[in-house]
Amino acid sequence: MIVAEAVGRALPRAGAATVFGLVGSGNFHVTNALIRAGARFVPSRHEGGAATMADAFARAGGGLGVLSVHQGPGLSNAVTGIAEAAKSRTPLLVLAPEATARLSNFWIDTAALAESVGAVSARLQSPETAVADALDACATAIRERRTVLLGMPLDIQAARYTGPDEAAVPLPILASEPCEPSRQAVTDLLAALAAARRPVFVAGRGARISAAREPLRTLAERCGALLATSAAARGLFAGDPFDLDVSGGFATPAAAELIRGADLIVGWGCALNMWTLRHGTLVGADAVVVQVDSDPAALGAHRPIHLGVHGDVSLTAQAVAARLEDRADGGYRSADVAERLKQQGRWGDVPFQPDLEPSRIDARTLSIALNNLIPRERTVAVDSGNFMGYPSAYLSVPDEYGYCMTQAFMSVGTGLATAIGTAVARPDRLSVAALGDGGFHMCVADLETVVRTRLPMVVIVYNDNAYGAEIHHFADGDHATVRFPDTDIAEIARGFGCTGVTVRTEKDLAGVKDWVAGERDTPLVIDAKITEDGGSWWLAEAFRAH
């Protein structure tokens, strides 16, 4: 058999069970071989969307993300999604066919491209080693949680495979052993916790990956700590009475004040960057800052810390809890704090005066109503833009797999593909794509993918006919370049085979109620004509120092 066939037959053994992509001549044979070997293939309408789908699939707990693209422009179309995955340390394998002649129209330096966006470069080296090379690339993606760009030269793909039977090639090690913290590091962290009166834990992506929910809750209860997360780990502590939800720009006023009042902040697998700590303004003047991470290079990378602990989040939390006695005074977990969080702990509890504009609905009013209408077993996937704080703040999620924001690269237009990836990973949940009108028009082609694959999905378009972030960032500028005519997004959605509902007032949400109560046999697209908000609260914070 040819190399492409052998590689496609071998990869599912190493975890390549679901593949996203768009097929051209360069990946035709390998993709079909993957399918014949049992992999599920989800064809998109654009490679950029396919890359983000594979990224989101992995984040939502579906396993290794796999992307299959055509050589040259197929790969270049996918670069934004690949960069996002690489920056987020998503385990993603990119099958990237390579034209071998520099004079070919399809030639591109795939190794240089991979390096430029922070991905790992790998390659099929020969017809004899191709299967082993592919399995090694797969293992690197899984074991090291890296995005790996596997160059697949067309001449090697087409050559006769001369290596051992693809089923006999041994699998590389797919899992790495979690890092145990040193005894001294545990002792130092114990001392910091013992000295603190108002500790706060901020858990990030590393805590999510480490399945650290229960170990951290146990430790927090023993030392009297409040619990918060970065946006990447939102939902990790859902349901805990001392959960502050997200720290940073999306934090409620109560959460921000409580975090700012902490005398100890411990980041658990969390970068403690400017987004999570509001450019450092959430750190009190006398607060001690500790960071726990399995990557030693992450310790202190974004801000000065008093103590860095190199270790897996779950193992570190368990090791500390085993040596810690319950504190008698309750720490930061007082009855007053519990009552305050009960009354003010979520954005839906915070009073506001709706913005009034004819035939338009306030984004907060809309989001609160949709939170109550849409089934709770959901995955909220959020695009980038001025609107994004509303779904992130007002739409609740059931757990750490209920929220997915592919925004490490801060690109507009990835939200729908993110929701598709999460829907494939978690078909038991309703995926909710939250987009701005700009992002919707960028990714509209993959509405057809949603309809064709019959994915359970609600698409909310926060539609202000503009790129709102630029309008509010450049308040005194000429905004003609970032304002657009109104489009009937609900009608566009119906053209793709979706149910389309236009919402200008709360009464218009009757169409959403009908869809929720009905068969839900088509995706729902909500064209929400929202008021201009003068620049959302989170955006003002995000643009500081930019």
C-alpha cells in the first residue's frame, strides 16, 4: 500500500479518532484511510473553521484534536486556528501535506510556519519510517499537550510503504507522569496557607487538565479559601457556595472586591496574567502571591511571585491537604461572605438600568432571559468582540467543560467553529455559540456544517451592526470603517436550514421558547438587535495599557 494509506490506518490506534478538515488532493488518500480505519471525519466549509473545531473538540474533553487539510492554501487558511491551539497548549495534530518542489504553486515552508505560530514541527521522513514518524507526532501532541504540524511530503505519501506492518509498529508513550511537588515546596505552601487569614485560590487551565476540582475544593475548605477561576477554567467550581466564578475582567463587583481583599492568592495551573488579575489591580498591596504549575517556565512568567511550586495541581493540592488541619476560624469563609455571594455572586444578581433604544434590546436583559430559557446542560462557546462579556458573565455553565473561549490569539470569527467542536465532543449537551455580527459574517459558511451534521446548537448573534470594540476603543475617531448596514441574520440562517428568530424586545423571545419546547430538529439562530452600550465594562479593563 502507499504511505498515505498506511499512515491513515495507523493513526486511530494513537488516539486520532475524530478528524476535522476539508479534503483536497494532498490529503484525499490519508483522510479516506482514516475513515476506513474507524475515525469519524467532520468536513467543514473552511479550513480556518476546521482548525478551531479540532481545537475546541480537544478542550471540551473529546480527546486528541486532529486536523486534515490540503497542501499550500489549505494549510495557510487554517493558520489562525492553529496559532490559537498552539498558544493554548491544545493537543492537536495537523496533517499537513507538503509540495516538495519550490516552484510548485502549493509550496510552503511548513516547518517555518509551525515555528512562527508556536507549534511543533514534525515530518514523514521516508517511506520506511512514515508510520513511526506519524505515531511519534501523535504521541508528542498528546503527551506534551502541544500542537504538532506533521509535514507529509506528497512524494513520500504517494510512495509504496516499505516499513513494518502498520499494526505492528509499536505505539510511543502517550501519557506523561504527573509531576510530584517537592516536600520542601509543600512545606512552604503549608506555611503560606497557615499564615493567611483571607486566602483565595485562582484555578486555571492547568487545574482543569489535572482534574483538580475536588482536591482544590477539599484544600480550600480546610484552609478557609474562596475559589475562583481564570476564564479558561470557568465552571470548575460551579455549585460551590464559596465559588467567585471568574477572576479578572468578567468578575462581578463582589468577586473583584473579595479577591482584592485577599492576603494570599494562590494560582493553581493559572498564568496569573493581566487578564486574570486585571493588570494586577486585583492583588492587594500586602498580598502574598503563590503559583503552582507543572511547567517551571510558567512560574513568575507574567508577574512577580513570592513562592513558586513546581508540581501537578491535583498532586500538590492533595499533598498539602494531607498535612493540613482544618482551621478553626473558617478563614475567608465567613457567614457574611457566604450571604454576600448568595445575593451578589453572579452577574444576574447585580442590578442595572437597561439601555433604552427603539427596537433594540439591552444585551444584559437579553442574556439574563436566555440564561433562563436555554437548557442548563450546555456548553457556551464565545467569539471575540465588545459583546463577549455578556455571554461569559450571564450564561451559567454546569462545569469546567461547559465554557470554551478560543481567544489566546484574540481572533474574531472563531465562535461558531468553537461551538461545532464542542458539540461533536459533547453531543449530550446543547452547544451555545455566542457571536457578534462581525464574527457571524466571518464564519457564516459553517452554518451549513451545523445543519448537515445535525448538531444540537443555539447561535446567539449580539448584533449592533458594527465592530463595537473599535468604536469604543477609538471614541473620537471616524467610525465609518467599522459600521455596517443592518442585515437580516435570521433570514440568512433560514436560508441555511436553521430556525431564525429576530429579537428586538423581550416579547420576541417567544420564538426561542417555542424552539426550546419543540423538537429542536434544526439549529436555532437568534438575531439579537442589541443597544449600543458605550463600551462594555470588561472592554474598558481589557484596553488598559493597550
